[in-house]
Amino acid sequence: MAQINAGDFRKGIKVIIEGKPYDMVSCEFVKPGKGQALYRTRNRNLLTGQVLEITYRSGDSLEAADVRTNDGMYSYFDGSNYIFMDNDSFEQVGLSAAVCADQMKYIKDATPCSLLYWNEQLIGVTPPQHIILEVTYSEPAARGNTANNVTKGATVETGGDIQVPAFINAGDKIKIDTATGEYLGRVNS
């Protein structure tokens, strides 16, 4: 495998640490008054989500992870796994609910996703940045409460809960940021 020298460390590279794939979340170059330059890194395990903070010297290197992404589509939930279809091979691949449950709160059937593979095994899913969903339930707004930025709880068609402005009602379509679960706006149907 290819080696990545410490001088080439940067946010977003995929590396192997202790035999597992990691995404480099941040990399800070430190040059102390004396001695060798250092690289302080934060690395997120692509299998478990655990974050490691490791400091490397300027001569160190890491193995590049054999990670690839493909376009895919969410198909269904079988009770324990989320099933996706790979758009290139048309193969159905599963990912356990424990790995991607938080990401799937706002994803409905036939939603395009980016599938992340390591050693030909599906290890992660990236949903689209924004999605439009219908509100199936919203709490009643407090009458007369006209203060700025008043929010209330609502449930969308996928079962996810979200905070929305007081004027949103059941049946409205709203745009949601899938990464943060934030309300972005109402969509006219």
C-alpha cells in the first residue's frame, strides 16, 4: 500500500492506524523552539466512530487506506440492517443499524446516498445534505406566543423528530439538513 508522509497529512485523508481505517479530522503543524517538527492529528475510526488524538514527528508516515465511494440508493430496513443498492453493480448491501442509525432518521426509501467501502466491505453511508419531508405530526402552537424564534416539536414521515417554527403544521413539507437535523425552511408543494 501507498505510504503518506507526515508532511502530506491534511484533513480528509483516509489512513490505516493499527490495522483499522481512519479519517483524519484535523491536522495541526507544530514547530517547537527546539527539536523536530510535530503534527498533531485527530483521527476518526471509520468502523466505530471513535476519535484518536495522535502526535507524529516529521519523518513518520502512515499507510493510505483503500477506501472508495460509490453512488447508491437506500432501499429498506430489514429489522436489524439498512439495505442499500449500489448503483454501479446493482448489488444490495447491508449496514447495521448500530453503525448508521442516527444518519437514517431523515432518510426515506429511494433516497440517493454515497456508499463508503473499505476492502470491498460497506462501512459507511453519507446521505444527501438536504432532504424534503412531510410533517406527519406537530405539537399545537401556544396561542398568543409571538416572540421571535418560537419552536415546537414535530415528527416527519420517516419517524424522525425535529424542532420547527410555530407556524408549521401536519401536512407541510419542510427542508431538513440531514447532518444536523435542523429545519431549513418550508417547501411549497
